Amino acid sequence: MFFHKIYPFFVVKQLCFKWLCVIKKYMKNTKVVILAGGMGSRLSEETEAKPKPMVEIGGKPILWHIMKHYSMFGFNEFVIALGYKGHMIKDFFVNYHLRHSDLSVDIKHGKVALNKTPSEDWRVHLVDTGLTSGTAGRLKLLKPYLKGSFLMTYGDGVCNVDLKALIAHHRKHQKTATLTAVRPPARFGNLAFKNASEVRFSEKPQAAEGWINGGFFILEPRVFDFIDDEAEMFEQKPLESISALGQLNAYKHEGYWQCMDTLRDVKLLNQQWDMGQAPWKTWK
């Protein structure tokens, strides 16, 4: 009698353990693509001097913040598509140890010793994908670096999406592409009219209605079949074609999401970071 009562518990525990092993294997073998080659023309105050992914939040490029979030979930291999001022992103990673370590310099013999090494266990592939390529074109040029399912996002937005839940959602529905749907940040307070003269006001960080593509994709290799031209934007014909075939899935993220399109966005993100109120900081 006792055995029959506890048997379901062991079954559930075994299934959870098996699923956890699948997720861990997925994280170990899955690469993260970051599209970091655009001009960032709407943020010209910053991007005249540097590529948009190198614009800093709290003294670190937004690209670093994005990678830290993925790394928090065990994703440590990145394929970064470069374009505009891509050499600056290369320099950042080539000199990563020097930038993030204490040094002892032997002037006479020209030797440099690193006294502290960074904690990031990252492998980063930096791929030149041209100055004029669209987001779809950049992605297709990365095909030789990718095998099996892969994650993809843009180099100009942060969020606190649960990547494990996103993966589970994608595997459950088995579509060609899964995007993270988010509610855009509300710039102004929301007004709800009860009648002609009475109104209710609420100051909410996210819009109450409407969903947009927030990036943070999971894609299957067959996604490359939908890209024809290097000038194509992934968000246009390729995604529309995938959607028309019923192969586009969406994971609804109700939490924090913020893009960095304008100088106002840069100031907002830095303010949140400086105040210790950065929801995208999921790492310790």
C-alpha cells in the first residue's frame, strides 16, 4: 500500500531528472548568435565613435550585459556578426584579459604577468559580415559556425527572460523559429476612462496591451532555407514566410525588456544600473 502511494513521486522525480539532463545537454551544445553589425543611426550621438553594441551601461558594453545573461543559463559559446566598426568589438575581446585583470609589468624585459583572470568562461567567434548586410544576410553568413538548434538575439537590448522556460516552450512546439514576445516599455502613464469626466491613471513600466518581437530567438537549421539575399532583413520576408507556413512560435515574456535605440534609452539603462535596479542583471 505504501509503495503505491509513493510510486508517482519517484516517477515524477525521474522524469524531472531526465528533463534536466536534456536541458543541460542543450545548453552545453547550443551556440548563441548575436547580431552586432548595424549602423545604429538612431543613436548617432554614441555610434559616431563606436558600434552600438559597444555603447556602455555601467562602464561595460551592452554586448557584455547580453552575454552575461546567456552565460548565467550556461550558454558560453557565442558567434557574433560584425559589421560597422567591427574592429572595436574585436579589440575588446582580444584585450579582454588585459582589461579585466591586475597586471605586473617587467619594464626591463618587456614581460606582462596577469595577476587576476576574468571569471567568464566564454568562447567567442567574431565574424565579419559586411557593412551593408541585412540581419538575415548576416545570419546566413554565420551558417558554417552553426550546427543544430541555436539561440539568436540583437546586440542592443536587454531583458530577464527565463531561457530555460523559453527552451522548454520551443522544444514542446517543435517549430522552425521561436521568438520572445514582449510588451514594449510604456513611455507615458496609462489613462483609462471610466466615463466622460472620470479617468484612472497608472504609471506602468510596460505597456498594458500589445506584443512585439523582442528578439531572443531559438532557431532550427532549416531557417537558412528561408534566406535568399544578403540584403534581406530577417524580420521581414524570412520571418513572414516562416509564419505563413505555421512554423513561427512565440514565447510570451511578461517580465523586463528594454531596447537601446536612443540616447534616452542609454540614460535610462545607466540610471537603472547605477541605482542597483537593473532587472536584466540575472548574474551574481
